[in-house]
Amino acid sequence: MKKTILTLLCALALPLSAHAADWLTDYDKALEVAKEKNKPVLILFTGSDWCPPCMRMEKTVFSSKEFSDLADKYFVLIKLDSPKNKPQSAEEKKMVAKLGAQYEVQGVPTIVILGKKGKEIDRIVGSRDKESFLKWLTALRNK
């Protein structure tokens, strides 16, 4: 009986985890991967535990199968989080602050797209619904 319940729980959890996009948190490593794979980079500046628009996009866009399929195929993803209540190393906080200044981030969520040559080609500031975000991202997938 316990084995059956455990098997059922694992089977139910599998589809939930299958939708997770592959986010990196190391900026330099992500740029290396993008260069190796010849892909543009999507940088997400977020406040995952305090920013309502960030949390809404996480729930409705970034956790969707449509986003995961598109993003994992065409982009290298970097998530730069500035949480208020989640633990974060001093090194990571410093890196996020430095990159926020470098990309002149004025608020979150901010999504920056770097082309295959590493130059910024577009950005969105603020929340978007899934349909409009995916349309925007699709247009940038081969830049």
C-alpha cells in the first residue's frame, strides 16, 4: 500500500517538474554557455518573494510549459533574484546589485535580452501576461 501511494505521488509530481525552465544564476557561466550554444540570453531581474508582478509572472509565465519549451530551445536563461526573506549569499547579492547597475535596472521584474553577440537587443520592464510575453520572446529567439 505504501509503495502504491509513493508511486502515485511520484507520478503526480513528474508533470509539475517537467515544466520548469533551466535557469542559471551565474552570469559569467551563462554567457559562456550562450556563446558555446550560439543562443541569445534572457536575463530576469526579479524580487521573487516580495514583488507581486514578479510572483504573478513566475506563476503564469515562467512556470508554464509553453515558456519552458520555447526558452530552453532558443535561449540561455539567467535569473537574478533580490529576495527579502529568502537566504542569499553575500557574493550573490553583490553580483545581482552589480548587474542591476550595469543594466540600469530601475524596477522588477525587468527582462533583458542579449543577442548572440552579447549586446542588449530588447527589454521589458514590468509584468506581462503569458500570451504577450511569449509573442515578444518568439520574435527575439533568433537574434
